[in-house]
Amino acid sequence: MQTRGLSISVFILLSCFALLSLEAKEWQENDRVLVKSKGKIYPAIIVEVQDAGYLVSYDGYADSYNEVVKKSDVTPMKEIAGIEYIKTIPGKTVKINGSLKAGKIIKDLSWAERSDIACWPGIRNVEFKGNHVFYWIDIPERAITRITVTPKNGKRINIYGYSFDGRNIPPLKYGLQRCEASHPTWIGQPDFTKPPEPQSIEFSTVTRRDVIAIAVAGAKDVLDGEYELAIEIQD
């Protein structure tokens, strides 16, 4: 009787696994995934859906390493704590709404003016002393990506973006390939009574796709405020 009961349990488990396999997610172009290849797991992007599986592009590898993998070797990407992934669409603009209430203050901003980062000069730190909300995106090769934050309720909200390796969230400890920031321009002292305006940064790629982190940041004492974030990719 015990053997029969065990056999029934195993049968039920195998049946459930088979059902889950049949209901496995069908991935689409530009989806971010994890891929099992040669016994290891790699983060990747779906380049093309084929009958034999998926053509994938691995993070940090040239296109010559692109390969077709079996559908069963593709699993969902892992979430990264403290930063939200936004799926981008080449040739289109993706828009999301956000709030600085979801962010946090980055107390140490000294990294931003280091020569191996060069995001903004230290005198402009006042524009980034409020809450920061982080996102990350994929940028395809041979594209121009324009990222714009538009404040919704009169709060002074700025933006910066930089090369992202899946780990480097401010305060940054090592150099970057690139970093861009946008905030109101001023000489002497900032005028915080001026109405806020949209702020934009831009990145371009040539032969390789890239991964970019985006920070929407309040100016000094700006800890809340609604905004729209628009990501336009011109391919």
C-alpha cells in the first residue's frame, strides 16, 4: 500500500510539472531573460523568436556570441533590489508615472564629480539632494535614446543616467563608461522659486547594445512629487 501511495504521489508531481511546462511563458523580442548555456546561467535579451527556439544576445558579449537556445533553457530575469526594470521598444516611446515618495536620499554625492565618473560638478549637488528613484533599461545597437522626466505638481525634479552593470547603484564606488545628468542651469545660487521644467538626457549606441541605469532625483528637500518618465528610442 505504501509503494502504491508513493507511486500515485510521484505521478501527480510529474503531471503537475508537465502542465507547468505546457503553460511556460512564450517570450517575445526584446524581452529580458536568463539563459542556460553550457552549464552556466547568463543574463540576455531575446533578439528573435524562431521555430527552433530563441536567438539571444548575452550581456557584455559581442554579437558574434549570439546563439539560438532551446525554449526550455530560457527563464525569467531576476529582479534587482532597489531598481526597477523598464522594457523598452525600439522605434517607440515608453511612458511610466512615478513618485519620489518611493525613493530614498543618497547622502554621499561626492562620487558624481570624480574624474572617472564626471556626472555633474559638486556645486550642483544641491539639485540631487532629494529622494532618488532608480530604473534600468536596455538600449539597442545603432540607436539614439532620449529620456525625459516631467514633474507633475510643481516639484523640482531632475534626472541622470549611467552605464549599468547590474550592481552599481549610488553611491558609486568605481568608474563609469558614461554618465549624463540634466537639471536647471544657474550661476551663483539656484532659484528654487522658478517653476520646474522637463529635464532630458540622451544616450547613443553604435555597434553594441547597452544597459543604462536612470535616476529620477529631487532637488534639496524634495522628498515627494509625481512625475512622468518618457523613454524614446530612435532606431
